[in-house]
Amino acid sequence: MKAGTEDIASDLRRRILSLELPPGSVLSRSDLTARYGISSTPLRDALLALRDEGLVQIMPQSRTMVSRIDLAHARQIHVLRSAMEIEASRRVAAADLPGVAEELAALIQIQQDQMTRGDMAAFSRLDLAFHEALFRAAGLMVVHQVIRRESIHIDRLRALHLMKPEKAQQILNDHRSIIVAIKAGNVDAAAEAMRLHLSQSILLGDRLTQEKPDYFT
């Protein structure tokens, strides 16, 4: 079965955000049409959609390449994301909502299992699911959708950080600290745990640019 435009865009988006397709890499249209078993038209439409999201750059009559990570953009969106996730954590801790802490704990357990298996792609998806569950419980899903649309550079920065062996365990520890504060109804502790959790990859931004300079603008 041939993939449709949305399927192609979704798979390419996944591969770009996971760094399977690294920043700055050139995308061969002939290789992609062969991989997905499609003609040039749906591929073109998928690449245009990804261009609009800022994930690829299309140079007419030249080449198409994966956009590089814009650290300045990531830092600005981090300000927005951090403020909103801290607010979501505060709201959930204050509300004492039944079942939320248990849902978050279940996600962490699955994350732990995936880390043990070495499936870091699944680990990353569960990381996003953890934060989405917090936004949903806080009644801030519109905010979550806005942040997700603007997080392409943060996501890849975190994927680069996740390549470091200690990062996955740190994520799990941070998530557990957030849950402890939520269970206790400690609004300030939940906010601080979230602030610390979100700060790590951004704080390492300059170091990561030195380690992988070709990945950054």
C-alpha cells in the first residue's frame, strides 16, 4: 500500500525530531519516493507541509535539507513552555484530581521498561505523553497544542541531550519528583520540580553546539 501525504509527513517528522535524519542532512527525493513507494507529487506536498513547520528547507532547483536547530528560537520557546508547564503543574497539584497521579506513575513505569529495553524512541514518545497528560489534567490543552507546534527546535535539542547515558534516568527521576509533589498537593514543590526538569537541555545548549556544530544554525 502506498503511503499518503499525511503518512509521509508524519514519518519524516518523526525521523527528523528523533535525529534519525540529522539537522543539515540533504533529503534525496528519489530515495524518498522509493522508500515510501510514491510518486513525486505526494512527496512534494509532504515536504511543503514540513517546510511550513520549519523542519525542512527547500531550495528550488537545488536541494531539500533538514533544517538546523535554532538555539535562539529554542530558548525563547523554552520561556513560554516553562511558564505554562509550571502553571499546569501548579493547577494539578492544587486540584487533587482523582487518578491523575496514578496515570502519570503508570507512564513512568512504562518509560522505565522502555529504557531498560533500549527503545529510546518509545521512551521519548512516553515523555511527551507524560507532559500532555499534565496539560490535559490542568485543562490547558489549547496551550499544549500551541507549544507543541513551536517546539521543533526544543524537541531536537532534547533528543540530542537524550543521547547522553545519564539523561534518560534523569528524566525518570524528575518525573517522579513531580508526581510526589502532586500527590502531596504541594503547589510550590510541583512548580519547582517542573522548572528544574525543563531547564536541563536548555542549560546545556552551548555545550551541545560545541559538540555538534553542524547541527545548529
